[in-house]
Amino acid sequence: MKGYVQVYTGNGKGKTTAALGLAIRAAGAGLRVFIAQFIKMGDYNEIKALKRFSNLIVVEQFGTGHFIKGRPAPADIEVAKRGLERVISIFSSDRYNVVILEEANVAVELKLFSAQDILDIIAAKPKNVELVITGRYADPGIIDKADLVTEMKEVKHYFRKGVQARAGIEK
């Protein structure tokens, strides 16, 4: 099966949800999925749920768990770069059919690594691996190299009325 490059971006809700839905669909078809979560660190509800598919879906986190505002700390950059190195090793393992780089676009925006680093990942992608890149702020060069780009557009969001993130729905 030929693998393509998909990008889920935009200010609307649903980018990670779409990628995780694809991961579950792939696992249902017997495909192996590797998810690299950038920026995040912690036992989020999606991590808890995906443990049920641990024979087919592997999630590794490459974040410090701290909110990054302004210039990232050296530790944030180091952990993110380690994530990119891990993705390259995953590609050479020939073990996974789908690789998801969750919040990689945001990591570029925060300067944890560069858009060129993601373009290098795209160039290194084996032909039979589906690569999904999520997060707001997708770089135009990444969009150009992708085969499928979906922009989630916020039309209306209850957060604007003060509704906080709810367990199992937004977090």
C-alpha cells in the first residue's frame, strides 16, 4: 500500500481527534501505528484509551509537560529533537504502517524544531508509510509537500462562552 502525507491544521477543534480516529481505523485493519506526541507529557484520556490497542498503537511523548510561552527552554528543544530522531528510527524499523506527528506544526511555531526538520521527515518517509502531521500553524512548505491537507475552521466554540475543557470531550 502506498503511504501519503496528511496534514490536519487550522484553528478549529478536531485535529488530534481526526488523527486518533485514523489511528483506530488503521488498527482495526490490522495496521501498526506510531504516534509521536510533541509538547505534551502526561496521562491524557486519549493515552489511557489507546492503551487498549497497545498491540497495534504505540504512543510516545516528546514534551516536558510545561506550557511554553515565549522562548522554549533548552530541555523543551532537546526532548522535541529526540522525538524527531525517534521518528527517523521508526521509519527504518519497517514496523509501522502509520506514523502520526501530533502537534508537530505547533512545535515548529514554538521553535522547538524547524519546518525544514519536518520537511526532512517527509523526505525520509518510506513509500509504504502513511504520515500524519497535526497542529495549528502548518508551515506553507509543509502544506505544499503534503498530499492531503485539512484545515479545521472554528465557526463557533462554546469556550468563547466560558465553557472549560471537559474530561472525555476536550481533554
